[in-house]
Amino acid sequence: VTSTYYCQRKTARWPMVVFFKMLDVSAYNAFVLWMEDNPRWKQGKYFKRRLFLEDLGKAMLAPYIQQRQHLPRTPASAGL
């Protein structure tokens, strides 16, 4: 089931392979639990899991994005 949307990367380090597999399985488990609690979420969509993974990623990164917005920057780096 996790092979449709996965986060695996090519690596020779086996701990990273295990980490990526754990991340895939835990994201799928979170999706299953979310759908049990919210069965009408995105009703009528065929790619609910992809939408869930996008929302999950945005929610996990939101504090870091807000933190980086308040870092002092030089005018040259702020233009990038």
C-alpha cells in the first residue's frame, strides 16, 4: 500500500532505508486513523492520501517556516 506514495531515496546506508520505510508506514497509519475520525474529509476525491500527505508535510514544516521568516537577513539574501 505504501508503494504508491513513498519517501524512499537511493542510499547505501541501511539505517536510512529503515528510517524511510518507518516514515512511509507511519504516514499511512496516520492517514488510516485520520479517515476513521473524519470520513467526510475531501469526499469525492480519488487521491485523498496524496492530499493528506501534502497537508501533513505542510503542518510539520509550518513552525520552521515561520521561524525562518523572522531571521535577520542581509538585503542581498532577502532578495533571493
